[in-house]
Amino acid sequence: MDFQLTEEQTLLAETTRDVLSGYDTEKRNKAIDTDPGYSPQVWAQLAEIGVLGLGFEEDAGGPLEIMVVQAEIGRRLAPEPVLHAALVPGSIIAEAGTDAQRQLLDEVAAGQRLLAFAHAEPGMRSSGTVATTAVRQGDSWALTGRKNPVLAGDNADTLIVSAALPDGGTGLFLVDAAAVTRESYRTFDGQRGAQIDLADTPAEPLGDAVDAGATITRALIRASAGLCAEAVGAMEESLRLTTDYLKARKQFGVTLSKFQTLTQRAADMYVSLELARSMGLYASMSITDGDFDPVIAARTKLQIGRSGRHISQESIQLHGGIGITAEYPVGHYAARLTAIEHTLGSSQDQLHTLMGGLADYQIVTL
């Protein structure tokens, strides 16, 4: 099996890298400290090269293209909400929306409309049911409930909201963000999110008002794969910064790379990176083949979480005090990797998912 990127995928990665090349720690800190939390100029450039429309059409790229883009975003710690404001909610509209609703995707791909997928609720586990309710009011629908966290929900123009249907099941609805009450906030890793409150808020069914549980599961698996790809890029750059530091920093008259114990720890970090990279590729390739398996997603997220924690902690330890300063990037990579681990279920949650499926396997006896 060929695991090499195609020429087109390599070019996409290089082009994305060029667009994001202006970000250093200082510029990133400035971007996340001011509204909207990222660079509108960079957002427009990403739209221009086709990144914001990946996966909407069969000829517009797919999971592997999203993987290479997300890896570059992770490598530069770019704050642009490509995954949460465009690709994941856009894929939901592309899959379940009507022809008229799919017209919104042209604006999304052009960077003119921001989306957000409002599914998570306070206290809801990854496999829990939603408490937000949908009620038919004549020819229209109204939603009531609270969604939090809604990543990229602070600046979204249109929300895709999951809600319990009167006859059972979970439906998906399009909601004008101007019609909700939202409380925006910054997460500790510099990203943005919001709490969305709905009170008899007008809503339009996405497609038909039927159970969309399978669509939601596929969207969450796509989001998980995208986050894992971003984490691999962040891990790769964190390891590079650490090895460069070991080669340059001197102690007792010699560089730290001369100390065998430190180089062994760096080698262990590389092993963690390669484990994460292979699992991230496995997840994206599975989605490409149409296999939206929650077990594969859980296995991948578990390895990404373990590798991310190992690499981020070792990066800070091998750098020393400078590793946690706001002016140096290593601490920011650690924060982002920690946030990714806890988004869509922590490593512990993934273990519970895998443990819950043990009964599906036959017992092997010798």
C-alpha cells in the first residue's frame, strides 16, 4: 500500500504552509488577543486556494486533503477555525441539506459565511442524547435548549443545531445566529467558542425533519480525524523545536545533545510522533473508504492523546523554564495538544468506548 502523498496533496500542503508562514508566536498571540481571534486576511487567502471548500463536492478534495491542511494548521498553530467554522458543518450541509440549503456552501467556500455545529451540551457525554427540543409550530419549527461548548460559535453566521424530535430521534436544523443568545469566550489554548441559548428560536430543518443520528456520528468522526491531523502537525513542530534546542543549548561546555539520556528521551518522543502519525493516516484513509467506524476513531484519538501528552510534557521538560513562557511557542503547542485531547472525548473517554465493545469480540483460548 502506498502511503505517500500525491503531487496534488503535496502541493496543497505547501501552498497552505505558505499562506500560514506569516505566523510566529508574537503574531499569533496578537491575532488571538483581538477580534475575531484570527486574521481575516489569512481566512480570505485560505478561501482563495480552496481550503474552505474541501470535501463539499466529490471533486473538491476529501479526508486526505483535509488531513494535510489540518497538519499545516497544527504546525503553525494557526488560529483560523477552518475545521469548526467551515469543513465539518459544511460537510453536514453537503450530506443532508436540500439543494437550496447547499447553496450556502458557495459562501462558506468563499470565506463569506461562517458556520458552527452546535451539538454538545453541558453534562452530555460523547454518546449521550441531546436535551435541546424541537417543536413544530404550524409550518415552521422552534428550538429550545442550551449548547455549550460550540467551537467557532462566537462568530458564526449560521448554526447547525441538533435537537430531539417530537416523535423520537435527533434532528438537525439551520438556525440564524442572530436569533440566539450567545455568550462568547476564549478557551485556554487561544481558540474561540460560545454558549448558545435557544428559546423558541425559529429553525429550518436540514433536509427533512427525520432522525439524523447517522449523519451526526459521521460529522463527529470527521471532526475527530481533523483534530488528530492538526495534533500530528503540532507534535511534529514541538519535537523539531526541542531537538533544535538540544543541539544549540550548552551545559558544562557542551550541547545538551551530547547527553545520552536527553537524546534517548527525544528518541522516545519521535516514536510517539510516528505512532500518532500512522493512526491519524489510518483514520483519514478509513473515512476516504467510507468506513465511519467509531472504534477506529476512538483508537486514533486515544493514541493521539497519549502521544500529544508525552511530547508536550517532554518538550517543556527538555526546554526548562523557557518552555512555559508566553513568548516561546512550546508552551502554546502543549496547550493546543491538551485542548485537542479533551475535545470530543478525552483519552479516558476513548478507553471507555473501546471497553464497551469488548463483548463484540470472541474469546481466544489456547
